[in-house]
Amino acid sequence: MSFTDIILPLAQAATMPLWVLMVVAPNWHITKKITTPWASVIPLAVAVGYYMTALPALLKVIIGSSTAPFADYDGLVEFFDVPAIAIGSWLVVVALDLFGATWMFRHLHRLQAKTWVISVMSTWVFLFPQFALLVFIAVIKPLYERRLKAAAGTDERVPATV
């Protein structure tokens, strides 16, 4: 059993309790307490640590590559063909998805969103992170901000239900 066989499941398992709590129990006081953007620091630190163990492979691809990585398709294929780089990159994706989810989760609570909205949006971020964050920023957040302004007594029009 290699280091890779341990680190990837361990890093993903460390993030799963946060995802489950955001979906199943978004208003539980413990969920609100532990679900901060800082929660994504642990998987990100694991990713950076993993990249450090894979530094020779990373440098070999960046410096000794026949094509510049990221310059074209062949460079990308060569870059991500190294298992250590692919796994480290996946760990970064896991950490950034968790960061986006916790950021959105905190905003939904600040905007006093209903529990079902928080659960649905957390599920969407888990399944389709970029799309869900775009929907949140473009649609959900402005609607709830308008609703809060209307509740405070400003003269802005408010949608009937959200």
C-alpha cells in the first residue's frame, strides 16, 4: 500500500462530514460553528504537502518537458499524466470546492435563507460546484439581499417567494 493509496481517501473522508452536515443539518449549531472557510485549509494543506512529496516529478515535468505545460493540449496531457500531479490537483479541487461551499453556506445563513434552500444549494455545490456558485452569486444572493432590504423598510421591490 503506497502513500497515494492512503492520502487520497483520507483527504476526501476528512471533508465528507462537513458536506453531510451542510446538506442534512444546515441549521444545527455545531454545523454553523465548524463550517467556516477555514475548514478548507486542512485539505489544501494536505494537497500542498502532497505536492512537496511529488516535487521531483513536478520539476521534471515543468523543467524537462518537451512542451511547455499548459501551453497546449499535449503539455497538459504530459503534466497530468504524472499520477502525483493528478492526485495533488484533485486534492486542490476538493479543497476549493469545500471553500466555495462554506463561503456560500455562511452567506445563506447571513441572508436568513430557509433551511431547504441551504440544503439544496449545498447539494448543488457538492455535485456541480461552478454552476451552483454561479447560480448563488447571480440569482439567490441578490434575491435574498433584496428581501432583507425590504424587511428593513427600504422601498425596493421584493419577489413574492424565494
